[in-house]
Amino acid sequence: MVIKRREVLASSAGLLLLGAVGARSDEPPVPGATDDVLVALPGKKPLIKRSFRPPNFETPIADLREAFTPNERFFVRYHLADIPEVDRRSWRLKVGGSSAQRSVEFSLAELKRGFEHVSIAAVNQCSGNRRGLFTPRAAGIQWQYGAMGNAMWGGVRLRDVLNRVGIKADALEVVLDGADRAVLPVTPDFVKSLPIERALDENTLIAFEMNGAALPHWNGAPARLVVPGWTATYWVKHLAEIRVEPKPFDGFWMKTAYRVPTGAFAGARFASQETPQTTPITEILVNSLVTSHSDGARLARGRTAELSGWAWDGGSGIGSVEVSTDDGQSWRSATLAKDLGRFAWRGFHFAVETSTTGSRALAVRAVSRAGARQPDKLTPNPSGYHHNLVQRLTLEVA
Amino acid sequence: MNAREVRVAAAVATIWLLLAAGWALAGEEAIQLRDAPGRDVTTAFCATCHSLDYIQMNAAVLDRAGWEKSVRKMMDRFGAPIPDEDARKIVEYLGENY
């Protein structure tokens, strides 16, 4: 495999520094203070810079208003700083492992030619999205709302590829490795695993397209895993190798990182990785986000104002979105927009009453088709995962 | 230079090699940690693997004990080759300044 380092990174012309969104000073940061900086990675529109190296960039809420988040505005998340630009033509995906019948290398052309093409609309959300809003605070990338997006992913089923190489009866997990690496050879490489049953789910894809275009470099070119309904930690980018194995994979990023207290959250279990204390994070919890207005926004009296945004969950689909205008005493249903598929987000809108001046304290919560509802309290977990609190915002009619 | 200063100097040189090789994104070089004792050793070791905005970003989250845990994690889990004496200085610097 020929891997070329991205020369453009060395050039400051490749980056557009747009300056601070809020005031900055030398004073200690105040929790919740806005000192976000917008920076454009090569090929991307300006995103909120959380860290330069490895690159972690989130999408501003205002750029999450489209049903399908544009590729150049989609968030970027890496754990390790050595990120090669993989050449699409010479790229090969190695598929094998102890529980595979044989080992096969596929080129991109062979994947495209040899298997049924599948497209699926799905939310891609970082496990730690909204970590920066967690109480108590949790260390790590201090994401706000934008470590997520919705896209139409195109590729082939992982199941079809695995069946082509043959799966032995003792297969337990499927191990996924990407081309990105650590700076120090001793640092654990970012390698993930999935339970065999999730790997063989018809919705799990090896994707090489995003919103109809070739997968962008910063989102995993030439191919990444797409695991609709599961958090983005499993959506391994720059796929290089896939192994079917009979034993639980014991790498750092499975046995230590991306874990939650066992039994704390609903959703799929990852039995082969579970201990009495902790278990891997799996499915996305029911959640919603108002994208039309931010907290404190002003509305003109007597003018129609429509609150809108998105609701999503781990794949049951959205049953309803409820809005309270009396601090949670009573709730009314928002109107749901077109259903883009059970793994995609679902639009909602709600008319805000503006006939009199004053504050409108709103609360918004989604309910999944499985009956799960956004909570009023966070479930504590050390890494600050699964923030899905009911969103509260106050609008001022003036 | 004593042995430790040589190591720090080598680590600093490594960072500039990484920057020159295009591992780092432009813009990163503008990040400066607060000027106080321990800044150089902190910059040298931490910036080998990640940009220094990780420190600024977690300043509101971590107290001294949190920084100590974080530095230990970098050494024990991620293999950062930080001598104990330097690790103490880094924790002291981060605890005092962030």
C-alpha cells in the first residue's frame, strides 16, 4: 500500500484561521465560557477547533440545519496524530483472521465491482458528543453539540465481504484497524472490535461514499466502517485490515477506553467484552437538538417563529418530539418531518407563541419508537459519554 | 547540559521535525503555554504526541490530582517516555498554571 503524507498540511496556506468567536484573555477559562475558534482544515469549511493535533473539529450548530450534513462541514475526530493520506488506487483492504476461512486482499475497484452497492442514511455521533456540557466535568475533548452529523453512506455490506472470505463457526468478534497510527510506536494503535452478530448485520457497511461523493480524507478515505445506530468509535476510518477472531480483542481502545459502567445504559450488549464493572459503549441514546435558535435568541412579537431541529436514536426511529413551554409541566407534540430512515435523524418543528412580549422557557425532548425518552438527569460515567439531557432554552419575545 | 536537559532538547527538536514534516496542522505553533517554571519540559514532552490546546481545553476540568492522573495515563497507557523527575515537574507546572 502506498501512503503519501498530506503535503498540504505543511503549508500554512492550507489552513484558514478565522479568529476567536468569543473574547479571549489570559485569565483562567470559565466553565461554559465561549472561546471557540473556527479553523478550516484542507478541504473543509471552518469548524470549531477543539485540538489541532490530532485534529478534532466540531460542526457549529448553525451548520447542522440541513437534513444531510455537507461533507465539508462534517465533524472530524482522531485519537492519534499520524494520519496518512491513503492513495485510493493502490489501497488494499486485508480481510482474514483466525476465524476466517482464508485471507483476501480487496482493491477499491474489486469491492465496488464484486458486491451489491448499498446506501443508508445514518447519524454518525461521537460517544463523547456534549462531553463539555457534562456535570461533573469529564476530561477529554470538550465537545459541545457538534461532534455529530447525518449522512447518506454508500458502500458494500461488511457481511457480504466476510461471507466471501468465509467465516468459521467459532467467530466471536470482528477486529478493525485503520491506517492512522500513533506518533510513538509504543502508543496503542486505534483498533476496535465488533460482536460478530453486529458485524454481520445487514446495515453494517464498508463505506466509500458519503452523501454521494467519495469519502473525504478527514472522514476516513478511501473506506470506513459504518455501524448505523452505534456510536462513532466503531466507525473505523481509513480501513486497512479486518480480522475475524475467536477471542475477545484485548487492545487498549476496547478493554480500557470507550467503556461505561455495566448496566448503566439501555441498548445492545457487547457480551464478549463485558466485565462485572464495565462494558463497551454501544448504541446511541435517544436525543434531540434545536438548530433553529440558540439559547437567549430574540423573537419579534407577533411574527411567526418556528422552532426546529433534529431527533435521533440508536435505530428504533423517532416516535415523537415533545415541547414544553411551562418548564416541563405540560408537553405538546412537535410536528415531525419526513422519515429519512430509522438510523437517520428526524426533523421536527414547533410554532412558538409570540403574541405577547416576555421570556419563553422551552424544553425539548424526543421519544423513540421503542419508548425511550430523553432524561432530566445525566447518568454519571467517568468518560462523559451519552449526554442526552432534555434541551432547555429561553427565547425572548420583544 | 546535563542528561535530562539533553533529553528535553532532543524532545523539542523532535517536535520541530514533526512540524516540518507536516505532522502538525498550521496554527498549532501559535499555542503558547503560560510562562512559568516547568513550561519548557511540559511543552517538550506533551507536544511530542499532541498539540498543547489539549492542556488549555482541560484546564477547567482537571485539578492537580487530575493532572497527575492524566500525566500518569500518558506514561503508563500511551508509553510517553517521561522520566519520573520530569513528570513531577510537569504535574507541578500544570497544577499551578492550569
